[in-house]
Amino acid sequence: MSRRQLRNIGIGGLALMGLLAVRSCPAQGAETVSTPKAAEAHSVPATNDPHKIVENVANRIFAITDLVLDQHIRTATRQEMILAGLRAALGSKNPAASNLGRRVSDLKTKEDLAALLNELWPMVTRPTAAASNRFEKALYEGLLRPVPGHAYLIPAKEARVQAQLQANRYIGIGIALGMDDKTQLPQIKMVQAGGPARLGGVRVGDLLEEIDHVRVVREAQIGEIVDRLRGPEGSELTIRVRQPNAKESRTLALVRLPVMFKSVKCSAENADEDQVVLLNANPAIAYLKIDSIMASTARELASWEPRLRKAGVKGLVIDLRGVGGHGGFDSYHSALLLADTLLDGKPMGNLLTRDGSRTFTADRDCLFRDMPLAVLTDANTNGPAEWVAAALQDSAPAKQARRRAIIVGDRTEGPADNYVRTAFSLPGGDESLILATAAWERPGAIHGREDDEPAQAKAKSEWRVAPDVTYDVAVASLQTMVTQMLATNPAAQNHSGKIARRSASAEAPAKSAAAPVVYDAIQKGIDSQYKQAAVAAIRQQLELAAKSGQ
């Protein structure tokens, strides 16, 4: 829902919607990638020579800025980056920062930078080694701030994992982890069907007690546990687990192997289900949920077409709610493959690079031909999912009655952009720099939408996706439902403020003890509003097709 609609629901409704946000937050898995983080102090060979330390830092800064200058689509200058880094490290009140602009503009070589750093470094690092680390961390953080498109550094191993995930060939055991509130131990939240963990006896709900005979400490960081579970293909892993109420533990021997994840499901709740789910019986309108867009998504979607045809399906709802991609890289290939399978000879978008631009057009082979589509989006639909939604929306003029796809839901508002990112290894091979190397334009930005009303044309020409069908009509009924449930459940009313505060906390539990029944009803009500609107849009398209005799 939009922020305006949420305000209409009121305080009690906000509290329950906050609870939904907590409950819908996914577990972090051994197959997930760490959140992109800011650059930090880099490990270098141990040395006590401060001049050698400064030389290493200067070399690293030049390696980073060389990559930006060579590869970024709209780069900053080396001097801009270095100046931003030094100002971040020194702080605005430091006297040495007063004439930095002139001095940085004169820098030409690594030696020039090392000489400047040798003058500045002792002024801030003399007190303690910790101060030196803070200076270095702030230097690298500031260095990348002038670079458009959120450039960032990650360990090389994280870049490799993300590439594996995008190709849907992750090496691991196939689980997702969360933290159990009662025991403060990592808990298995999902076990991938057909993966090493499922085949080896791991169960959903298992508490993780040992990894390779080393005890897992309570309140351990999930990221650290994920690192311990990872390893090369074919390597062995031994874990000890137990169910929450079990007295005895189980020791399981596993082998890390390629794990294929389902990105297309017939149910948002159960990834193992593999049946046609109908939202409407007559005419038959089916539902498919896309969890993420990766290299296998288009192929997975194609596998559903014969089953839908056999079931007599006339229209299809494709759910892209919550499908994100902010900060990722190399995902536009997967988005292109997916858009190509859904569009018949239509433009898919324009890729802008530093060397020019390229327009992509779908071929004439098309999945679900003659089936109208309704695509569900929300504020958290971004990245490649947003690109696909935009291409489908722009496949026909806005005022044309019959459409290939109707976008239903909320305007996309997540922290995403239209940059395409690529990972580059830094010298030494232990870190990767993620840079924006291209920008994606939606088809409407290329060809224009002359049939739009002026205000609509302006909105559609922006990168973000504005739905064709919104929830303005449904908000009133949802507000009534929330009010009624709060009135009949004092516990939910008493805890509403607490729930709202928890919704903004990354440490909030996956499920609040307050009013779970109310929460489940609200969740189902919101989901029903989405799906009912999508079904109505498809029914309208089918009626238009029947009237035209096609």
C-alpha cells in the first residue's frame, strides 16, 4: 500500500501492518549473500612501518579509482573521489581539511598521494591503532560516495556466491537460517527440496548446535554461521541439530553440492507444491508466484505452460510482490530472458553504456499466448522484477483497452534504481568492487506513449512502475476490517504500539506473540485484495476479447 493509504487506516491499522512487515521478513540463508557493505580498512601484509602502510593504502586507492574510471557508466574524477575520501577521514573540523581541494587537484601519481597521506595520517592516528583503523575505514567509505549508482566493496567470496545464485547454481547444502528467540540459536527456516540438507535428514525448525564438531554459541551472528556452513563443491560438512522440543540431538554428515532453487511456485507458502492453483474457476484464472529472478526463471515459467493449458486456464496472475534486487549485479540478463518469454516481438528496453546504447526487442516466441496477464507489484518490487513489469506495461499504449498485461497493486517505491552492476576483482583477489556499468531504460522512455494523458505520460515515463489498477477502492473495506478486528481483540489493541515499534527493528522476532490470529486475518485480507483486483482485471480483458471475436 502507498504511504497515503496507510495513513488512512489509522494508528491501529499501522500497528498491524507493521506486524505484517515483521512476519514477512525472510530468513537469511546459507545460500544468501551478505548485504552490500561500505568499504572498510583493508587487510594488508603485517608491517610496523607506517610509511609502508600508507604506500599500501595509496596503491589500493589507485586500484579502486582506476576501475571506476575505466568501467563506470558515469564516472567521477579521481580527484573528486580522493577528496571525498580524505574529507570523510579527517572531518570538517580538522585544520588539515581546509586546503585539501587545491592539494588533491595537484595529485598525479600514487607517489603524490602517498606523500600527502604521510602528512595527514599521523595527525589523526597518533593516539591509538583503533583511530588509525577508523581513519582508513572512513577514507574508503568517502572514496566511493561521489560515484553514482551506489558503488561498494565486498569480499571476493561474497561476489562468487552472488554470481552462483544469479546462475541458480549455488554450492552449499540448501537451507535458510533465522534466529530462534527462545534458545538464541540459529534455526533452520527452510530446507530446499532435493538439496543435500533435505536428503541428509535436516528438518524445518531444527536448531543448529554444532558445525564440524565446533559448538555454536548462543546469540551468534547469522552471517558468521552462514560463513561456517559454506565451502567448495564436494566438501564435507557435519552438523548437530535438534528439534526445539526434542531431548536428543542428531548428528548429520552432509556434502556441499550445487543447489537449484525454485524461483517460480504455485504457492507463496509452500515451495514444494507443484500443482495448478486457480484463483477463479470460471473462467479459469491461475496463479504463479515468482520469488526471485535468476537465470532459470524463464525456463521454470515455460515448464508451467503445458500444465496450465491442460487445466484449461484462460488467464494468469504473476505475483512479483516483494521481488527485489537492489545492490545486486549481472541480473539484467535474467530479466531480459524473462521479459522475452512473455512478450511477442515487443520492445523490452534500452541499455545505456559508456559506449552507446542498445535496444532489446523480444522475439515472436511467447509463453501463454492469448492469455491475458495480471502482474502483482508492491512497494518492494524493484530491480529486475521492476524492469520486467515496466516492459510488460509498456507493451501497449496506456489507453488501449486490450492489453498484454495489467499491472495491479502499488507503485514501486523500494530503494532501487535502474543501474546495471558488474563485479570487478581488485588486485590481490580478496575483494571485489561492484560498479554501475550501464543503465536500463524502460520501453516507454524510448518510444514515448503518445496515447497517454499528459499527467499519466509523465508518470509512465519515469523509471518506477505505477500500477494500472490501484487499491483506492479497497482501502475503505480494509480499514473497516482492521477496525473491527481491533475492537474484538483487546490484546492486539494494547500491543499495537509495541508492534509498530518492532516493525522498524532488524532484531524483531519473526512472529509477535500479540494477536497472531488478528495478524493472520489481516495478512489474508491484504493478499485477497491483491488477488481479487488481479482476477477482475483479467476477467475484463477476457470479456473484451470475447466482444471482439478473438
